[in-house]
Amino acid sequence: MSNEIFPKELVDKTKLWLGEEGLKYFREWIEEFGKDWYFSCKIISGFPYSIHFNAGMSVRNFIRQSNLCENLDCHFLDDNWYKLIELCLEKQ
């Protein structure tokens, strides 16, 4: 995947923020749900868990707080946050 949207510095900071556990978490979602993993939902402890609304919101908030993508609006981040995660998982 080409990195035309997110700067390398943000990818590196996100990897550090996620740590190995966070990277593993997203790898497992991708393995379970495939190419559309970022819109998937499963039942956890009897409640529906949507990756987009839960973990995705944490990622979007991290991107906003990084001050490395101030030119990207909230709608763009809603639609593209998962691409940052996929960049973090490359070469893992």
C-alpha cells in the first residue's frame, strides 16, 4: 500500500502507540474478517462490538492529537483511519 495520505512520522508514532498488543489486535481482526475488517462487528461478552466505532474512534482521536494531519477533516478520517493501521502492519 502506498503512503500518500499519512506521513511516515505518523505511521511510526502510531506503531509505538499501539505497541505489539495493539498491532496483534488489528492483525487478528483482519485475519478473522478479511479485506473489509474495518466495518466488521462481532459479539463480545454478549454485546455487539463494532471495530469502526470502538477501536477506530481511538485511532481517529490519536491521529487528531498527533498534530501530524491537521489538514484532514473528521469525515476523511472516518473513511480512511483503517489505512493507517494497514500501513502500520506492513512489514510486520
